[in-house]
Amino acid sequence: MSTEPFALTDDDLTAINVSKALAADAVEKAGSGHPGTPISLAGVAYLLYQYEMKGDPADAHWLGRDRFVLSIGHASMLQYAQLTLAGYGLEIEDLAALRTAGSLTPGHPEYGHTAGVETTTGPLGAGFSNAVGLAMAARFEHGLLDPTAPAGESVFDHYVYTILGDGCMQEGVTSEAASLAGTQQLGNLIAIYDDNDISIEGNTDIAFSEDPSARFESYGWQVLDVDWTHGGTGYAEDYTALHEALVAARAETTKPSLIRLHTVIAWPSPTKQGTEGSHGAKLGAEEVAGLKTALGLDPEASFQTAGILDYTRARAAAGARAARQDWDARFAAWQAANPQGAALLARLQAQELPEGIDEALPTWEVGSSIATRAASGKVLSAIGAVMPELWGGSADLAGSNNTTIAGAGSFLPASLAQKEGDGPYGRVLHFGIREHAMGGILNGIALDRLTRAYGGTFMVFSDYMRPAVRLAALMGLDTTFVWTHDSIGVGEDGPTHQPVEHLAALRAIPGLDVVRPGDANETAAAWRTILSRRSNPAGIILSRQNLTVNACAEAAAAGVSKGAYTLLEATDAHDEVTTPAVVLIATGSEVGVAVAAREVLQTAGTPTRVVSAPCLEWFAEQDKAYRSQVLPEDCVKVSVEAGIAMGWREIVGDSGAIVSLDHFGASAAGTLLFEEYGFTGENVAHVAREALAAKV
């Protein structure tokens, strides 16, 4: 082993200078963007991509790669420049197309759009929480696929690197996720904090005066300090010091590591370095020319590469070959020694559900009574027995959310294990009271695409999770959110805990499946359908109170997957199926109310159909013939849902009626509130009769 200190070559330093100029040129041509950080951190990203991280430019999805998350997504050129230099498929013309329609270089990195981008970042702190999830996923996958290998020695072990800035540090989600990462002792997580003291409004001292190092140390992180400013007395980009910090970070196996890197934004830009003027706007032609002069590049040339691309791409390819040669041999040995694990990995990579999942689903007798949150818990325990990749937990509400797989241990470092089965590879996640971070961490787990993770809280607290839920939908991740206590049925906990506008708000997120089963058998069918869908997230919304089982298991299985189905058909005086005069459409606990209303209407001679609609998004995917069959156009339609009316008019039409809750609840028994607010069979029947009369 060489005893020479680490040092970059002259070609490396040229490549870094080229990266800085490319960032300035791209933002200048786009007319907008964030050049300062991509300029000052160009060498940091170059060091990671060329020397520190395992990766393969020819196979961006290589299983053995380290993961990189640019939490400061506005600094997208920092990553795009290195993806170009390393040969991940971007070319100089792609950099010149920054922030333009259809380009591979959008304003913020987008998952699935640009090779080498692991997650969509932009909202500050979101990427950091994803990085925590990616690190947790790596540990769980080790235990799932290679449990006998010592920590750090499995082919499934890798590092997760993330770069964050002062903005990320100020967002609450970063604090939540960092705290949990420290508790989990994620030694495979390495964060580089660009401490440049600049945000859009100026020096961060106007709003941010704490000591982030002390904060992260208190969370249980190893904190390493690298000061390129030399305490404000000078400036030098000391890559040897940064490399040594990264070596120390990798050597620490029981703590995540934060490298606090003190920098000057936009260095060595002549007049805008160290100012907010370089943070979120182009530098201007004169400043860009001055930057290039300082870098020893032609001030008149744009998007110049100084002939360095062949060097950087060859270097990255050589590093990839060496890493792949070692990993591929180890992987082949693992496959030979672990045929069952290899078969499981193949299934997971093919995104196939296990055999026996349908047989494992529990069923309930029609007429029995159970809360859908309780039914969900039984479903999770049942399918967990045949689906080892399923894991999850709750934001400190497991007993209420019913998110614990029976018999499973907790996902905890060995030093924190409290019962038999707990340990670093446990299946039960404890997020603590950190709903926002829970969502971001779940997204990070989902980004690895091998396992299926879920996280629960009360539905009203989905408000705290909305940014992460939106990003899950934006990325098309198969994250599953479990939201219980779904209505005024929460009762005595009062209006602070009773969701009213939440169903409509969640349905407003494009690409999110909002699934509200009406009974236990629908809950089982809902989970089965959610797990079969891999291209978008779902929120399963569950009741606190017991609900009568109205659908047999077979009907639920067939109907729930289509989003809405006929639960009870309209009949005539001879109890023969007939054309409905009224169709009652309900979700969740209100399905039982619709069933009661149907009895009132049928007794009075009004043929009435009940449609259970657990997922309007799935229903919208069905062809017109099916939708028209379930909801005929020539009858009165009445929706019944204990939430605001928004969204239902499009379904019931102008002649239809909506039984809704367009105000907050109260602190009272849920049964009393349902009656007081009109969610009874008698009132729904009354509303339906009025709608019928108005149509005539």
C-alpha cells in the first residue's frame, strides 16, 4: 500500500476548473439557475465521482454501487457536470440545454430522467431524508439476502453519500431524519455539509446562528471538520484533507458521519464569491469571463473542456472496471453459496409478488365487525409470513395504526435491542414522532426498488407528510402510507384529530392512489392490489371504529382492484335485480351508512344500488363501459363520505346529491357526530328522495 499522501493530478485539477466553468456557462445560457455552489463544490463532486464512490457509468443501476444524493437540488449543475465528465450519458450539449424543455438537465435533478440521478431533489432537506432511507435499506437488504455475512462484508453493503447545505440544515425534516439516523447508528451514511454561510437573502447569520456540529454530535453522528477558509484567513481547496475525512467517515461503522466543509460560495469568481449574488442567479458575462481567467481558461470560450473528457471518462471507466471485477466475483460466489437468496433476489428484481400471497390473505364473514385498522394489521402479519421483503412501522403509533408484523423484531442497532428478534435486520420500523422524515425515509427505501416499506400515522397528520407524499407521486415510487383514524369516527379526540379536508387534499396529488376500504375484506383486497402496483404510491386510509363486513372476500377481491364496484344491487318488489333509480356511492365507514339507506329506500319501493368506491383513482383507470355499468348515467347518484364535498360533483353529476362534511368536527362520541352531521341511513335516504324529486 502506498504511503504517499493523497493528491490530485494536474489533469484532475484541470477537470475541476472545467467543471466550475461549465456550471457558470450553463446557468448563464439558461438565464437562470444557481451557479455559486456548483462552482465552489466542483472539486468535492469530482473527488466523489472519480475517487471515493463505487459506480459504473455504463450501468447506472449496478446493484453494487454507492448511492449519491444531491440534497441541495438547486445546485443541479454540480451533479450534471460530473455525470458528464464520468461518462454517464450526458454530453456538453446537454449541459448547454440546462433548464430547457425536454433536456436531460432539468433545473433540479429528476429520478428516472437522467442516468445517475438516484432521487428527485429540490425541496431542501428532502434528499437528505431519502439518503437516510437508502442507508436503512442497504442494512435491511444485507439482512434479508446475506444475513450471515459480517457487517460491511456483504455484496449488498454500500455507502450512501449526500451533499447538503445551509438551507437543508434549516429545514425541520433534516433534523428529524438526522436524529433517527443517529439512533440507528447508520455507519454507511456520509453527509458533506457545504457550510458557506450564504442563502438567498444574504448571510445566514440573519436567521441561522446555531452550531450544526454540536447538533449532529448530539444526534450521535461523527462530525469531521474541514476548513478551506482557514478560519477566514485565506482560501485553499484542500482535497487531501477532504479525502482523509472521507476515509475517516468510512472507517466509522457505528455512527453516520457529517463532514462539515467550510467553503466560499462561487470561489474563485472575482466579485461575487462569498455573496448571495452568486446563489440563485446567473453571474453575468463579465463575471463569468473573470472566473475563467482566474481558472486559467479562455475567458472568451463557452462550454470548453480543455481536452479533459477523454481523461476523466477513462479514469471513471477504469475505476468501474476494478470495482466491478471485485464485486462480480464476490456476487457470483454469493449466488453459488445462497441459491435461495439468489432466487429471492431475482424475484425482487423482477418486482414479482411471492407465491402463496393470495392464500395467505385473511378473510372475514359477512356480518362480522372489525375496524379496518385492525383488519389491516392482521393482513400485514399474514402476508408478512410469505413476503420477507415487507417491512414497516409507525410514527410512534404502532398500537393504534396496527402496523407491526406479528412476531417480527424491531429494526435497531444491536446495542438498542430490547427483546428477542430485535436487531440491525429487524422488520419493524420505529420512526418516532417524525412524520415528515418518515415519508422521506420511506421514499428512500422505495428508491432502492428491492423491498416494500410502509409507514403509519393518524390520517390528520398526513399534513406533516405531504411534501414527501407529493415527491413519492412525482417519482412514481411504490411507497405505502398507512393512515388510520380516518374521520369524525375518531370521536372524543376532537376536531384536531378528525380529518375533514384530507381525502380531497390527498386526491388532489396526481399519481397518488387514495384507498379507503369499507370493511375488513376490502382492506385485504386493498393491500393485495397496492402491493401489485409498482409505479405509484398509495395511501391506505383506515377506520378507528368497528365496521360491519358487507362484502364477501370474493366480491371484494374482484371489485376493489377496479376502484369501485356494485356491492348491493337494486331489486324490485319480487326481489329481482332491476334498473336502479338511485345509486349510492360511498367509501370507508360510510359504506355501511349507504347500506342502511338502501334498506330504507328499497322498503319504500325505490330500487337502490350501493356502490363501494374504495379508490377513485383505480376506478378512473377502468374503461368507460365498466364505469358506465357501475354508475349508469340515467339514474340519480348520491355520494356519501364524511369529508368535504370537493371532487364528488364530477361523479354524481348535476342531478346528483352529495352527503358530505364541510366543517370541522367536535369533541364528542363518533356515533353521536355521525348522527348529528347526517351520516345515517334515514338522512341519506331523505337526501336521495329529494334528488329524485328534483330530477322529475
